[in-house]
Amino acid sequence: MIKQKLVEDNSTLLSGAIPAYDGRKNLYSPVEFKSDRLEFYISLPIPTSKPSLPIGVFSGFQEKHQQLKLFRINIKLVSKIDGRELSSYLSKEGDDWKPLPQDYLHALDVVLREAPLEKCIPVGRSLYSSSMGGTKDIGGGAVGLRGFFQSLRPTQQGLALNVDFSVTAFHESVGVISYLQKRLEFLRDLSQRKTRGLTERERKEVERALKNIRVFVCHRETVQRYRVFGLTEEATENLWFADRDGKNLRLVTYFKDHYNYDIQFRNLPCLQISRSKPCYLPMELCMICEGQKFLGKLSDDQTARILKMGCQRPKERKAIIDGVMRGPVGPTSGIQEREFKLHVSREMTRLKGRVLQPPKLKLGDGGHVRDLIPSRHDRQWNLLGSHVFEGTRIERWALISFGGTPDQKNSIPKFVHQLSQRCEQLGIFLNKNTIISPQFEPSQVLNNVSLLESKLKRIQRAASNNLQLLICVMERKHKGYADLKRIADTSVGVLSQCCLYSNIDKLGSQFLANLALKINAKVGGCTVSLYNSLPSQIPRLLQTDEPVIFMGADVTHPHPLDDFSPSVAAVVGSMNWPAANKYVSRMRSQTHRQEIIQDLGTMTEELLDEFYQEVGKLPKRIVFFRDGVSETQFYKVLQEELQAIKGACSKFPGYAPPITFAVVQKRHHTRLFPFKIDPSSRQNQLLDENIPPGTVVDTVITHPKEFDFYLCSHWGVKGTSRPTHYHILWDENQFTSDELQKLVNILCYTYVRCTKPVSLVPPAYYAHLAAYRGRLYLDRSESTAYTRSGCTLSRAGPPKEMELPKLSENVRKLMFYC
């Protein structure tokens, strides 16, 4: 409001310009103002309310006043931004070492964001508005809002505006009481049970649900907003506070006397809205402000509903994005484009891609089909009539069931028989008899860690300590899954495979085959191999007698509301050559939300050592795929992690192999839509299908100077495909674009869990799975032992992270995480 009034009233002093404002303290103007220093006074009508009240309660009887309020504004020139640096950076002429002129890009970004910011709610680089298709209730006190992502990017075609459709969850703007009824299962019937209080544990849950949410009050006229700091320890009816004269007042009486309001929910705590002094608001008088991004973790149902909102076929998604560019809330909907003499094309960039051919695959010897080229349009292949490339023999295994109806439990023998049969068809031997009869336990066992551990250890002992596999059938998804995995992988030392009764009930051949593939991979087998080995596909660089290791690395962070759990880093490395399809993992916990992998040196050294033991020599080359790095962190990660890898190599005398360091990104907003030119009418025809697997794009929209490409290696079944972005930050192996693209595409066909190419290069995929497994080890169901008691106001630095438990020798070298 201030900025608008300033511009309206002072056109001459501002040289007739309409500057763009970033909402903080920067104005950007296309021309110079009349003077480098200006001072203005602006008056605006602001509704104020006079408190006639003790300070203790943030409430009060207030008369409405429309009062003019005076603001003083100082403007001084801090820099003149020159566009020539950007032009020379974007044209190939500039020096290679010159950095991207960030300040100029940022200024343009502010200019193009100003119009949407006036009408939308900003979250990160995205903007959301109910005018883009309304809000949708996704349950649990949250609503989904549609919006768009917008960012300026330097590309080979010059400066480009990256726009994409986006959906996110917001807190529903309702009363705090009804919000809690929706958000927390145990408070569903709160409005019928007004006398209900909270146990200490429930109070903590409620506090966690409301902390940091902004609310406004509805018992008096005010524009003020408050942020919830926490809950009072006492129930509302026991709260007292001191007024200005130091007299003690009872909160409930105070509201009756001042507002003639009887507080209903007297046994609930009040909201505490100040960090330092007592300021209490009764929950029933508070509403949640709109436009707040949902904090915390969405439930499975909420996530499914949000994903469904954001899942459009290519044609529809393209229409939405085109609509943003032409519509009333998009980046070009204001006057900024004209004012700053920018020209933003309303048409999506057209470019040519290539489609890489699928590799020929080799299957097991026992089946009819020994080799095949995935020639279907979606590049899936069928294992009917064929064996996996390397089937394992599982003689000693057991089954444990948690919960289930009597009928479901009775179906177990049939399930065991059919799974064993399906394994046999695939060339995997799974003994028709378990080593001890199936064990049936109630679901509650999953809630009791020590009981669960003793049950698993008993099964392991019954198998004289060499059980190869434990299949666990569960009635439903259960948080005890995390404990089960931790106990099996660490203290018991057995490979486990979980599945749900609901899937067993259907018993489709596809479900059994998927289960068999996972089991086979865990126990040490593999699904397919390449018919023409990697050295024969990339002969210039790769030789059969010079082994190469492919490594993948990823870090998973705790969810947004968790401000103390450690992050988990995982690194995997291939352990066979030239097949390169079996990966060993290493996992470590590290400082909360730290992006850089702390123990990368040690983990790499251990993997190189394992490789030496398996292959008989150290790898001649290292190809390292790093997942989960944002663009701003690229060079920091490269500097530190490349050094760590080199350090690990130097631990082996005279060993310094060439290293290729590539960052892999799936979380970006580039989307590719296929169209074909109709020769008869020369019209472009948009196809309502996804780009074919193997589509690669390495011109026009890629980086003006660096080595990067987009590869969509998979077939998008739902929604619009998201191509994976590979950005090569360091390449001592000197791959050509074609060689690296071919290598990555081929590797995507060797993923062990399915019979189709995946969207992410397998080493990065496995690192992601391993990091997820490491995170499970920390998510114990009895997590009360770990959460801080009470809410400490200040904490010195992040806490020392909890170490991950040590893996058992039985599982350490296998792909237990897949």
C-alpha cells in the first residue's frame, strides 16, 4: 500500500517511472530518479483499535477508528545494474571463468514476480491463487491450492522464463477447535465433549499441530495477527494473570466481565502467543489465518489427494501453463514488462530432442527367451517364459504374520505355494516348505520393540542361525515397520521382505513376480544383464579388463517441522564388472539438515576396499552420481565431496583414478511436451502423450556453458513425465555427450526391482533407497525416548546426531535396502 501511494503521489520525483518492489527494502527502477537520495511522507488510513486493557490478556474492548497514519520513507541509490555482463555471459564470447551476474538476474526476477505477488500467495519460488481452480479439501485440516512455479534461467537460447504448474497444501482457515477436530484423530468428537481435557501426551500433540501457525481473534475488532508459540501448561479454567495494577484476575471471569462471553472449553489449555511474557488466547476464540503453507508432514491420504490435484496429462498441463502466461495472475499480467522494456514470449520454446535406442538384454539360461530388445512403446519387457539372469537358491526361510482376519491367515499356505511356484517359473528356487511353520502374531507385537526382537531372534535360532529370508505379512501399513527393519538388518541379521494381506488376497501374477524380483535381488541374485557389455557399447573409454565403479550418493533430511533429528547420508557402489548391476551400500547419520556428506571419504574408502575384494583390482575409473543437491549448492558440494573422494583414493598407494562427478536432479520444473509437424498443413500438432523413453535434450534449454542434459529414460504412465536433469560438474574421464547419455540410458535398464527402464540412474536410485532405510532406523515407534522433553527455548547448535546401528555381517554386502 505504501509503495503504491508513493508512486501515485510522486511521479515527477521518480522520473515518471513505476519501480518494482521486492516487498522488503529494495526498489528497482528502469530509469534514474531525480535525485540519488529522496525522502517522502505518506499517510494511509489504517484501522486502529484502542486497547483499554491489562496487558496480560491479548484482548480488549476496542472501538473502531479509521485513523490516518504517517510513514516516512527514505530512498537512496545503492547500485546501477548493467545488463551487458549478462549478455556476454549468455553469448558464447564471454570468458569461461566469469560467474553468472546474480544481482542482475535477481533484479529481473523481482520485476517479473511483482504482478503475481499482488494477487497470489508466495511459497518459495511458486505462487498460489484460488483463482486458478479453487481450493480443494484434502482432509486433516488442510486444503490444496493450485498455482505456478516461476524462475529465470540462463540457457543456450538466452535468458528463459521457466514456468510450470504446481500444487501445494495450506492450512484451512477455520476456527482452531474445528481445525483440531479435523487434524487430530483423538479430538474428532471435541465439539460434543466440551468438558474434555488433554493428557500430557495429547497436549504435546496439539502443541505440535498448532506451533508457529498464525491466528486472529474473533471476539473483538482488530487487524492484528498472532503466531502460536505454544500451549499453556494449565487448563483455561485454572489460568490467572496480573493486570496493570498487579491485581490477579481469573481468565474465565475476565472474559465474562469484559465481553459477556462464557468460555466453553474450560479444560483445554490456552494458546500462548509470546515467547517471553504470558499472553493467553482461548482456543475457541481463534481462527487460523488463510494463506499459510501447511507445516509438517502430510498423511498418506493427504499426499495422494495433492498428487492427484497435480496429475495432468501432457495436453492439459501444457494448456494450464499457457493459461498462466496469458492469464490475470501470471508473470506478464502487470505493467512491468512494458515499464522495463522486457519481452517475454507467450509461446513455449520449440526444440529438437533425440530418442536413444534401448539396449539388448540378456536373461537367464533356463527359460525359452534368452535375450530380448525391449521394443514396446513403453520399453517394458515381459518375463513370461523366461528366467531372471541370475536366480538364487533360498533353502531356509520363514514367514511371520502380524494381524489379519481368520480367513486371511488361512490363505497363507496357498500364498507360500503360489510364491514358490512363481519363483520357479522365474528361475529362482524358493523352498516349498518354510524352516518352521508360519508364525502368527497379533498386530500389537509391532508396537513392542523388545517383544518383536525376541520373536525374530527365536525364528533365527530355530533356523540354527542361518536363515536366508524372513517374509513378514502385515494387516496394514504399520509404524512398527521401521523397528522390524532395524531389528532384522542389525541385531538379528536376516533379510526381510514385507507385504500386505490386501495384496496377498488378490494374488495377481504381477504382484508375485514383483515380490520374487525383490527377494531375488536382496538375497544376491539379479534380474537382467546387458547382452552387449558396457565396454562394447562405449569402446573408446571402457575396457573389459579395466573395471569401473559406478557410485551413487544421496542425503535425506527430516520433515520440515522436525528441528532436531539427524540427516541420513547413503553412498552405494557397484561391485561387479562389466555387469555393474550389484551395489553395496554405506549409510551414516550426520548433522541435522546438512547437505554435504560428512563421512564421504570413509564411506568411499570402504566401498573401494569391498570392490577390490570382489573384483580383484581397484576400479580404473570412478563415475559418481550425486542426488539431492540444489543448484545453489553445486560448487560447494563439488569442492568438498570431490576432495573427499580423492582423499579416499589416496589411501591406496599410487592410486588416483580419473573421476566424473555428476549431479542428478528430479526436483526441477522443466517439462517436455511432444508435438509433430503435420506435413500437409504445416501445422504443429500437440500429442496428448508423454515423450518416449530415451528422449534426450542437450541444446537450447540447457546451460549456456556447462555440461548438462535432460534424459527421460522411462515411460510416463500417469500425469506428465518429469525428465531427469544430469549436470556434470567434473569430468576427468572426458566422456563425450553421446557417450555419457548412452551410458546413463543403458544403466536405467538394469534396475533390479522391475522389468522396465527407470527414470533415475540406478546408483542414484539405490542411494535414495539406502538413505531411506537409514532414516527408518532412527524412526523408532517408541520415539518418546528421543523427543526432547518440554520445549526448550534456546539450543546451542544442532545436537550430536544419533549414530545409526551397525549392520549385521549377514546382510551388509547384499542389496537388503532394495
